[in-house]
Amino acid sequence: MVFSSSTRDALSGSQKKEAKSLTKAVDAACKPPPDAAAMESCAALFATTAEGPVCGEGVRHLRKILQSGDAGGSAMIACGVAGQILLASPAARRAVGSGPAGKKFCGAMLARATAKEPSPLRDGARLLLRRWRDAYADDAVALPHFATTGVELEAAVANKAPPPAAAAPAPADDSYGPGLDRRGGLASSQLLAP
């Protein structure tokens, strides 16, 4: 495990040990195949971690796994671990929902949720971001990234949606008489007839 220089400077000796155990728990929880006990253990460890640089380091490490391009499925598992961690830990919720590190984490989730190719990871990331938006966006002052990421997700999904199919012309309704519309005029299909 490698800490960035700014994180290394901000952590004391005991905090470095806590951060190391937290990142090890994240690694164990995100290792394929999915292990429910490891995920629960990781979420419990986050729940007992105080708000601050240690929790931020754990969230940063989870973001790095989420951003990884591995084919082994660690990113998919990291998406599930993120959901459990935010549910269990107010400190992790604050680390993800606010600040520059939270913006990076939400950006990584948004990148996964707006991928071009359909995949279970894309669907899971979309579902998770929508749940976070619905659950935490009410506190937009303290946790602004949940609301803004939710808006960005919906805008991106709307922009990538296929255009609606052109409406087919309504068939002529002969209930008012042959070739007549409900007001007695010629039906639109009869206007162009020779």
C-alpha cells in the first residue's frame, strides 16, 4: 500500500496503522470472488473509524479499485462494497459526499455509470448513484456531491438515450364515414390520395 505524500504527512503513526488496516480490509472485500463476510467486516471497520484522514484514505483506496480496469471483477465488487460502507459509516458518507476526495470518488462512480457499453457494473453504478441521490441529497449543504452527481447521471443518461421512435401516422378511422375524420373533413390519409 502506498500513501500519497500529502496523506502521509497528514497521518500520525497510529493513524497510519489504522489506514493500513482499513486499506487491507478494502482489498480483502474487493477481491474476487465476492465474500459477504469480508464485505461486512470492511463495512464494520469503516463504521468504527472516525471521520478524518484515516477514513478518507480508505475511501481513496476504494476509489482506486473502482477505477481499475481489471477484468477480474474487482471494480464490480468495489461498487457493492461502496454501497455497504456508505450505509454503515457516517464518516465514509461524509468523505464521499463532500470535499475534493468525495468529488473524485463520485466522479469515478459516474464514469462507471455512464460507460458506453451496457454491463452489470454500469447498471450497478447507476442504481447506487440513484439510491445515494435519493437518500442523501436532502442534506445538500453537508453532502453536495450526492445531489450533483445524481443530476449529472440523469443528464448523461438522457443524452445517451436513443431518440424516441417517430410516431407512425394514425390509421384512417372510417367510423365517421369513408375517408372522413371526426369533424367530417377529409382524413389526413385522403388528403394526399390522387
